[in-house]
Amino acid sequence: MVKHNRLAACLAILMLLAASCASTAAVDVAESSTTTTTAADTTTSTTTTAAETTTSTTTTAADSSEPAVQAQFDWFVEMLNDGGELTVAEAEKRFSPAFLSEIPAEQIVGFIPQIFAVSPPPYTVDNIDITEDGQAADAILVGTDNGRLSVQMFAAAEPPHLIEGVGVAPAAAEQVGPITIASIDERLVGLAPRSAVSVYDVTSGECTAIHEVRADTPIVLGSIFKLWVLEALAHEVAEGRAAWDETMVVTDELRSSPDGEIYELETGAEVTLQRLGEAMISISDNTATDMLMSRVGRQAVEDAMARSGVANPEANIPMMSTGNLFALKFFPDAPNADDYRALDEAGKRALLEELDSKVLPSAMPDVELEDFGDLLNADGVPIDQPRDHDVEWFATAADICRTYVHLGELAETAGLEPVAEILEINPGVDFDQDRWPTIRYKGGSEPGVIATAWWFEGPDGDRYVVAGGVSNPDDVVNQIDAIDAVASAIELIE
């Protein structure tokens, strides 16, 4: 069930920018930006090959021989600048069989619009570094909006030098001047009318503020709410009502937005709860999220939120699934966001339960997603523009910190070790691993919204949480700069 087009790409970007650490060959656009080069939103690593361990040297036009990767890199940039018109046949000619066994050609084609959503073409090459063996390239592309993309590519040594790996991720603008909480706040305020960022020392098991900027301002969370779903699952396992190796069956009713690995599985496929948790957190898989919410129940997720110490849990009650949100906000047919916000709590619960039993239009069997390529919602808003930010999930930076602390306690409980494993798959950004060997991350986004949250542990056992986000109900937000600004707050730790 591989269905990728503009709708799939846009919906993927709403709740997250997909990132994959699990695959050894991947086209990645991720949830944040990076200050170095990797691939994920703040960014995760994408491909891993022997070429990554070689010494890097800068290749210039004066070089007398062309490295193996050069022609493929040039083709890739030209293809993007020609509008991304990549066919399945062309992808099958350019990528190695090993790569295609991991990422099918159809899926590669479907990822191209996600790149454009981060920064539009045409692109210029700001710089390119190529390894001495000529097989790996590490480059920065700059789009028409001055957005920066990090591109890593690996090519086979033997002609025709097929592509063995490629990673594409947002890249942050270079930092100008020293990083201070004031400079971070200035960047965030410049990006959107609503913003918040905070840094906490959580070594003692409590959230002790180091820096707070509007820490009590609710952040529009996007996929960060999935931390509460993971917490609810962990409590079910702890109470013996669920098991990590228990399986669930994929159904069309639980198929959410057309992104992520679980959406692609055939109806009837069985998936373990642990795999669902891994997909939900590491690549923000929405179908995995809704399957877990169905398993533990809406009330269990609400209870998990309250256990975490969220100051205003009522803002998220009743708790929507991702499919609920898409149904209300992104499709033109009733019920829509206006219908939902007009109801009291009991009415909202009834409506969400009704939606739970229905298949989203984009997940109907045999539906071609091309039919939804120019989708408008009930108010005529295009899919890539902000809408209805009041129909979402909310928490303050302090709430997110307390959530991470509670998850940390669960992760240290016998039998709940997968909680830590799940949270540590995707670090979001390529941080200094010597300084921060353990990183837990979750981010979220939709048009006009970026939210990010990290849990860091240093070699000495000191632990910190950095959380923040921006939202603009009237315009899209520069995702790269927003994520980088929040991520840079960890540099305030001495």
C-alpha cells in the first residue's frame, strides 16, 4: 500500500518532518535542523556507510578528475531544480539495488515534495565536501527563500557509480554572535508572534529552571503529545495489561495520514506494540500513534498526561488521535473544526468516537491520493497553510519537562527499559555525542507550528531538558531556524 504524492508529503510535514535512523539507506527529511551535517528536524542521521569514516577534503572546480559521487550529485541537484520530476524508472537507474531494497523507487519519488516543503527550488550549492576516495559528498544547498538543506550522498566506486545512500535534511543558518537566552528569544520572536523556550536541570528528578522565556505560555505541540501515548503504553505494560511483544493488526480505520512506515503495511499485518512505539516516536508515525491510542484507550492517555504534571490538562480533553485531527482540520466534509469547537466535552467525546470508527478519505481502499493533491479544508485553506491552531494539543515548556522526568522514571523501572530505547532512536539534531552521549527527542509540526523538546544526559550523569516552540496562525514558519534556535539553547549549559 505505497501511496505517495503531494498530499502524502504535505501530511507528513504537518505532524513531523519524517526522520529515519533505523534504515541504513534512506532519503530523510527530518524534524529539525542541524548545526553540522546529518539528516533529521533538528536532524537525525540517515545513511551509514564506510565512506563516512574517511577524511573529508573540499573539492573545487580546479580538480583534474571527477570523483565517483560528483555526477550523481550534479544530477540530483539538476533534477530538483527542474521541478523534481523524478520517475520511478529514472530512480531505478540511479539508485543501487541494495538501496532500492530498503527504500523502493516509488517512495524515493514521493519524498521529493517533502524537500520542496522545507525550502523551495531552485537551489544553489553553497559548498560541497567530497571524501578522498570520491564516493561521499557532504553539501549545503540554498533555496530561493534562503533556506538551507544539508545533503549527504554516497556512490559506488565502480561505474556507473550508482547511489548507495542519500540524506536530505534542513540545515540551520550559521550562528552570528554568541548564543544567549536573549539572542535565542530574539530569533524566535522574529519567526512567529507566539514563542517560548526553556532550559531545565532535571538531575535531581525535578525541573529546576536555568533559563525560562514564557515558560508558562502553552505551546502548540503537534506530535510532542505522543510522549503521553508512550507513557500510557508504559503504564499498561507495568500493570500487566499489555506487553511489548504483544501484536496489533493494521486496519483501515486506524490508518492516519499517508506517511510513516505503518501506514504502508497491508491491512491485516501484525505489528508489536514496541515497534509501534518506536515508529511513533522516532519517525512520528501517525498510524502507529493511533493504533497505540486505540489499544490503551483515550482515557489512559489523558490519565498519563495528568500523571506527568501537566498544569492545564483540560486543554487536551478529550484527547484527539492524529486521525481525528486530520478529519476535523484537513478535509472539506463535515464534521469540521467549527463543528467540533461548538460542542461541549461530552459532545466532543461522542464526535471523536464516531470519527474513530470511520476510515479517513485518504485511507480508503483503492483511493488514489492524487485525487487529494490540491486539497482544501472546509474554510478553503490549502493543505500547506496554517489553520485552526486551537484544535490541537497543548502544553507549556514546564509541562514538557515534567513529562520527560516522568518518562525517565518509567525508563528506569524493571521491564520498562524500552521506554528509553524508543526515545533515544532519533536525537533530532546532530549534537556533540561526546558531550551528550544520551539524547531523547520528540518534535512536532504543522503549518505555522514548530515545537521541539530534548532530554540530555552528560557523561557525568547530569540531565537537562530543553523545550520550546513557535506558532503563527496566519503564515508558515521557517522550520529550520525555529528548530535550530531552540536546539541552540543547550549551548547555554556550562
